[in-house]
Amino acid sequence: MADESGFFITLEGIEGAGKSTVLPFLAEQIEALGYTVERSREPGGGPLGEALRAIFLNSDLQLDAEEELLLLYAGRRNHLRGRILPALAAGRVLLCDRYEDSTIAYQGGGRGVALERIEELSRWAGITRQPDLTFWLDIDPQMAAERIRDRRPDRMERENIDFFRRAQAAFARRATEVPERFCRIDASQPLPQVQEQLRQALLARIPVRSLRDE
Ligand code: Z5A
């Protein structure tokens, strides 16, 4: 990260944890610290990633875990090269809704693909950059499911509660494997409390950028 002056921040958690809800708030808080924020998401992050996202979430398609992985890593490689690295090199904060920890949680924990196999693919695809900070919105899968009960489910949301429990357990393992960047937020709290946890965690980890730093 020698030639970079930006920060790469990700939001993770099972669906219904509240990532989309808190993302604009988080972006505002980071901007208040003096940074220019670029928002992104995975699957997605650019024309290729968005096209792959539509395939990935299409309920009419049947994909196995390996096919999911190949789609995700084609998009991730393109996202990293085309968007993430240039933003960081320009000194911006790249704030991303999901990244590789989601693969470890869903394809690893949820679908049962071995972590070594995911790591091998990640290396092969040239995923050389991990986030500097990851906010993990931790919530009980049942509570999260109730929050999105009225939504029309996409391909992934059709999975049963046990799948999300395995994904949740994998996120919890990540928190112990990479504690230096994983920041747990209690997402079961009412929104104002969740926002306050995020604000405090951000202040503790991201320095205020003065004009001199530009
Ligand atoms: N996926 C994968 O398998 N492998 C990968 O490598 C990657 C992704 C990168 C799409 O992700 C799917 O891709 C996802 C994982 C998989 N599949 N699943 N299932 P996505 O992030 O685009 O979709 P999502 O997880 O379903 O996110 P979401 O719909 O944006 O959900 P969310 O961000 O966690 O929740 P929300 O929409 O902000 O909130 C849900 C509701 O709860 C809403 O009505 C809010 O008003 C409410 N809410 C939010 N916060 C609160 C609090 N604090 N209290 C009460 N109510 C709240």
C-alpha cells in the first residue's frame, strides 16, 4: 500500500443486517473526516460486475458453488483493477457493500467450499488488496430474516435459514481470523444506536485528514 493514501472500507453481514441502510450515513461520517468517498458494491462495482450481479442473483438460473465463485472472481478482479485500486491511489475512501469476506461466508460457510480453494482462486484472480477496515453488522439470522420478510427473494435469498446460520458463523470466524481489520457492530440494536457504534468505531480507526495531508 506504499503508493496509496486512501482507505478501503467494507461493510459485511448477512442480508437484513442493515448494510444498505447505514451506507449513506457511513459515507457522510467519512466525508466529515475530510475524505472523498466513493461507494461501491459486490457483486457489482462497474459495468462488468453489475452485469454479472444480474446473472448471479437471477432466480431462474441454477448455479453450483464453483459457478458462483467463477462469476464472483471475474467481477472482483475487474472491480479491483478498474475501480478500487485507482480510487485508493487517488487518496479516496472506497466504501464497499460486501467484498471477499462475503465469499468466505456464503460460498465457504454457506455452500461448504474449503477456504483453501477460495484462497487459491483469489490468488489466481490476482486479488492482492484486502480492506483496511471491515464493519461486520452482526445480527441473529432469524431477526435479520424477519426484517426482510416482505421482500421478493432473489436467488440467494431463497436459501433456508440454516444456510444463513452457516454464513453468519463464517463471519464470526472471520472476526477472530482477521481481528486487526474486523470491527463488530451489534446490528440488532435500533438504527440510532447502530449509527453511533459506527461513528465511534470510525473515529477510533480513521484519522482526520487535514488540508495539509492532501
Ligand atoms: N454474495 C455471495 O454469495 N458471495 C459474495 O462473494 C458476495 C455476495 C460479494 C447480494 O448481496 C447477495 O450476494 C447476498 C450475498 C451474495 N445474498 N444474499 N442472500 P447484497 O448485499 O446486494 O444483498 P443483501 O445482503 O440481501 O443486502 P440488502 O438487501 O441490501 O440487505 P441489508 O443491507 O443487510 O439490509 P437493509 O436493506 O439495509 O435493511 C433491511 C431492512 O431492515 C430494511 O427494511 C431496513 O429499514 C431495516 N433495518 C435496517 N437496520 C435496522 C435496524 N437497526 N433496526 C430495525 N430495522 C432495521
